Amino acid sequence: MKLLVPIDGSDTSLRAIDTLLAKLGAYRPPVEVHLINVQHALRKDVGQFVDHDEIRGYHQEEGMKALAPARARLDAAGVTYTPHVFVGEAAEVIVQFASEQGVGEIIMGSHNRSELAQLLLGSVAQQVIHAAQAAVLVVRTPMETRIGKQGAQ
């Protein structure tokens, strides 16, 4: 069984890691875990001023920073995984990677935007649900946590 966990560095994506760890015993071995971080592409005109290798290095460094807390949790639990960093549109990259790798399940966080925000902005999780051939488990932030964080800002 191949599992994919998209990580954007948020608390919600770390909840997806916690869910993976809680469910891990329910999967038939062998289980192959892939972590993926998708970096936003820089504006095309940046390439006029910065070397292509520097841009690639920047994306790799930022992606690995975003993956670090998830990697630490998996390392502490003794779970083997493969980290990946890509550049592009998150939902498209996640769906394409899952398809190419034959992923059986995608476990991902969702930021619980309001219905209006989801309508206007869309949701990476929503796009993945509609486009992926693999099963998608969406982990959401509990409402009381979300309200508490909004009230504190």
C-alpha cells in the first residue's frame, strides 16, 4: 500500500501525519509512505536576475523546511518515508504524483475555509478529491480550535 501525505507546513497538515500514525496499523504491510511539499513557482521574470540552479535550490530548501516537522514526527515513530519537493500548482502536482506512483490513499489536511472562501478561492483538498483516482482522507481542524485561533488573531 502506498500512502501520500501532502505537507504545507501548517498545523493542519501535521494533523494528517497524526492521523496517518494512528491508522498505520490498519494497513496491510508493506506500507510505503510518501511526503510531498509543493512550492509555488516564482514569477518568470525572476529568472532574469537569479540563476536557475539558485531558484531550484531555494525551492528545495523551503520545501524541506516545510517537511521538517512531519519528518520529525515520522522519525520519532520509526516510520520509513520518502520526502519529495515539487514546484507547481499544489492540487495538480499531488494528483499527478499519486497517479504516477500508484498511490492507494492520500491523507491530507484542509484549512476549513468558509463556504464563500472555498467558492471563490477553491480548496486544494477539494480539487484533489475531485481529480484523484486514489482514495482521499481529509483531516480537518476541529471547529473549537479554528474558532480559538481566529479569536486570538
